[in-house]
Amino acid sequence: MEHAGKLQLSVAMGDYDRTRPLIDGRVQIDGVDPVYMPLSPEEMFFRAFRHADFDVCELSLSSFTLRTARGDNPYIGVPVFLSRAFRHTSIVIRTDRGIGKPADLKGRRMGTPEYQLTACVWARALLEDDFGVAPSDITWIRGGMEQPGRIEKIGLSLPPNVRLETAPADRTLSQMLEAGEIDGIISPRLPSCFERGQPNVGWLFPDPTEAAADYYRRTGIYPIMHLLGVRRALAEQHPWLPATLVKAFGEAKSHALAQLADTSATKVTLPFVEEQLRAARHLLGADFWSYGLEPNRKVLDTFLRHHHGQGLSPRRVAVEELFHPASLELYKI
């Protein structure tokens, strides 16, 4: 039932510890009567960018950047980053092909579910910045990871030196890797042949966690995958909404971290949670999962530089263009 005078909005996002306080009602969004839809990234992004289905939505940073650069983005961003991940775990290879180091990927055939996926942009960025492997050094094979026939959500016009082929209509990337038809895969999800322990399939970085920690120590970058978007027309109609969303999502994240730090009984079904939390704070600082533009300016600028450099955005987008101005200024007491 809609509360009198409140704005009823559809809100699509992942079911995470940092969003659950919103879903279960512990944190309210001022002035809003939300209808929450916890969905997978694939479904959210497809529906948001094909049909703008949701009022407020967790969105792919890459697709968002592409649409912003083109000037046809139905959403405007707020600096709430619901997904972050180091992408050294995203590069899987055939271990029987003489690929001993990242530079050995030059001249290889690598699978990718969609060329423009945020995880793939970050993986290509670290290959280029740290190891001198440019996107044009690899032949890319696009296809579904576990279901054949996946397409790019958004039409791309890539530079002529980037070779992007389509996988055979009846083959998945996981099947192709297992059969040795490609040399590796870069993807946000691990292929099922890797999960099954296929003998000749492994990570490019033998210890991806240590590789990621080393990357952070050198760059200060904890990659952002998803940001929160609000339908542009709605933000224009209700200028109070963007800042209100930043406030509520920030409170929800604070709830999640407070629970994680309460060691009387572990809130996550996993051993060594306290040790992991301590290690994360030691490496990345107390506010290791920051919201807001300024703490994330370098991360976002690095992404935008590579997104354009990889031929995905037709022009270099500035960090400020991603966000509604009202979401960048929060009051202090």
C-alpha cells in the first residue's frame, strides 16, 4: 500500500549485505515508498539498458559510461558503488599452451561474454597498464559462457585494430575452453569447466589474491563494477531524490559493516571473516568500500580513460558527467 504523499519507486539491485537493511526495512529512503526487486546483474542491466524498466537501478559502470558518452543514457548516476572487485581472478587460461606470464597472451584467442562488460574493461586495463598487453594484441571471441548465443546489450563500434569474432552459434565459451578451441576467457564469472577442476584450465595469476593486493599497493585502485542510477526524468522532477538515495544507501552499508565487525557471532557463513576484515582494513584503509565521488575519483578516472582507450566510449567522459550534481554534496554536522 502506498503511504500518503510518498513517492512510489521501483528499485532493482542485488541482494547484498550492504542492500539488505533497505530490503528488510531497517533503513528507510526519506520520502520514498520503494518496491524492491533483488535481481541478478545480467537481468537488471539487460532490462535497464534495453527498456529503462526501473526507477532506481544498480547499473553496469561500463554500459552506463557508454550511454553517457553517446548522450542517450536514460539514467543519471549517484556515487553509490554496490559492486567492486579486483579482476585478477577474471582471467582464466589453458595451462598447457605455454602461457607463463601475462605478456604471453599476445597473439592468443580469448573468450569474452560481452566485450563491454565492466569486469572485462578492468581486466584489459590491468593487462595493458601493468604488462603492456593491449586489447589489439588479442583476438576476442564473444559468446555465452554457459548458454550459446549471448549478444552485446549495446551496439559497439570498436577500433579497426580490435579483432572481435562471434563464437559458433552452438558453442559456449566454457565448452570451447575445455576443448582447447580458445586459449582463455576473461569474464566476471568463472566458467563451469574451471569450477569442475578441468585439468588444463587455471588462472593466469597463480595467486590472484596476492596479485590484486600488489596491484592495490601500487595503484590505490579498488575497481568499481556497478553504480546506482536513477531515471533521469525522475531526478529532474524530484531534485531532492539523488541525495536522499546516497544517504539511505550509505546508512545501509554502515549497518552491514557494523554487523560484519561484530565478532560475537559471525554473520557470514564463512570462517576467518574477522581476519579478512582486519586484513582488508590494513591493506585498503578503514573506509575500504567508499561511496562518494572524491574518494573514488582516481578509480573512476582510470576506468573512463581505459573505456575510451579500448574504443568503447566514442569520447573521453569526465568523472562528473556520470553523476547528478545534487548527489555530490552531502551535509555535515
